[in-house]
Amino acid sequence: MMETQNRSKTLLEWLALDTLVAWVRDLEVSSHGLSWSRFCGSLSLVLVVLLFISGAFMAFYYSPAPGAAYDSVDYAQFNIPFGDVVRGVHYYAWNLLLVVVGLHLLRAFFVGGYKPPREMVWISGVLVMLILPAFIITGDLLPWDQKGYWSTQVRNSIMSSVPVLGDFLVRMLQGGPRTGIVALTRFYVLHTIILPGLLLLFIAVHVHFLWYRGISGPLAGEEGDQQKKVPFVPNIVNRWLFLFLVVTVVLGLVSWYWPAPLGDPADPTDATYVPNPEWWVLSLNQLVAIFKGPLTVIATAIIPGGLVALIMALPFIDRSPERHPARRKKTILIGAVIGSILLALALMGYIEHHLTPLE
């Protein structure tokens, strides 16, 4: 036993990892980080890891060309052993990640986790949330099926209505007047290289500020001692690994019984195809349906941009030291009103696009 430990120590010293391993072994974190209210943060990291792993496997078989993209996805899903499970995990993990990150930020808002000195923890978390839809937007086109192709056309149309930058962004993404091989290649590069790099950067920044500013402590009246510390290894690591195993099994079973959808191959000449908006963009689509013509800019730029600016500026607007929701009634009420409006718009969009039969 002693000889094995000595060999391990020698190997770590040879790899110049002995100092790092000793630091991790001695690392302690607040015991409040073990509470179930922190579940969404750990689950978000689990889903990100699963997305990177499943995406790497799918990239082995993918061909980013209109004539081969659909066939490569079809082959990987239906001919490679467990290919349907891998693509299903990737598909469901993205949808779940949007929900989990949203709940994570909602909890931080509810308990005042954005209060000083944690402003940058909040802002970096918002940046992580904002980059996630870009992954879905770029990933939707990659299978080159009808839904992905025409959804991209709709999004490009909405994007082009944004003043100043709209037309430039569409031209940059498409690389021409139509969505073809250049657009598919650029979406592929964005989805697999640039956006993952940005996501890792934003997560690293978020963890950096979280480490130096600490997690938000328990609210007044809650049980728990913020000063009590627990070892990072094995307390936190073992819980995260157990969560990773459970989520992998659950998403794998869901993907096995309900495979990720893959429609017919894209037909750029079929202008009659109308894609239904996905759940996460229903509110924006409904805004576009309300503000038409010259007022479209209100739905595509002014309201979304103003909402993002408001969320980012929240730590500097609400400067009171109070964190308990009962003593922040005005802030909570404004948040509830905005959330209710967005939910109502989403319900209206769902009824219009998913429940109303086509004539």
C-alpha cells in the first residue's frame, strides 16, 4: 500500500501535478453548496459535458455539405449502434439545458444572488444563458432537413429586420443571397468550434467570479451555517458524478424510446413548408406576429434588447442590501409581471402554431 502511494506521488511529481492535486485534495467549500436549491447549477454542468461528448461522437460521421449532410445524420442515427441514443441525448440535453439555466438564474433573482459584491457572478451567468440559443439556431440547420432549413429562413428574415446590423449578420452567416453550402459550413464552424469556445470562456469567467465572490449564503431564517466548510473531494465531486450517471441513464432511456426527430430532406423550392416555432422562441414569434410591417423592429430589437439590458443592469438598479423576497416586493413584482407577459405570449404562440388546425 505504502509502495503504491509512493509511486503515485513520484508520478505526480514527474508530471508536475503534485501541487495541483494537493490543492484540490485540501480544497474546502461552503456546506451551503450542498443544499438542493443549488441543484440546477450542478445539473447545468452535467448537461454541458454530455453535450460536448455526444456532439464529438456525432461529428465523426457528419458531412457539412447540402448533398451529404442529411444522409450522414440519417446514417449516424439509424445505422450506427446506439446512434439514435447519442443524437437523442444531444437533442434532449439542449432543451433541458435551456430550462435548467433559466431556473438557475430565476433562483438567483429570487434570493437576490446578484447583490453586491456578486454583480459579475450574475452578469457572467446571464452571458452563459444568452449564448445557448445560438447553439440551437446553428445546430438546427446541420441535419439539412425541412424543419431546420425553413426555420433558418424564418430566423434570417427576423434577423434582417434588426436595424444597422441585421442585413450584415444575415450576409455574414449565409455567405450569399441564399442558404447553401457556405451557410451550412459557417453554421457548422460556429456550432462546433466558435460557440463551444465562447461557452467555455463564459463558464470559466462565471466560475472565476463565483470562486472569488462565493456563493450566495442562506436567507435570513433559513437553516445552515455559511461558515461551515466541507471537502470538495469527495463531497462535491462524488455528488456531481452520481448526478452525471443518473442524468446520462435517464436521457439515454428517453432517447431510446423517443428518438430525436429527423424530417424529410430539405427542399429549398418548397416554399409552402411552414415550420412551427420551438417552445423557447414562442414569445419572440408572437411579438413578431403582433408588431408587423414597420413596427417589426419593436419585436425583434427594441423589446428583446431592452429586456436583456434590464437583466444585465439589475445588480446596479437594485442596490438595496436586502436579499429576502419578502423585503424586495417591488423588484419581485416587476419580475413577476414581465415573466407573466412572456408566459402569456408563449401560450398564445403555442395555441396558434401547435393547437390550431391548419385550414
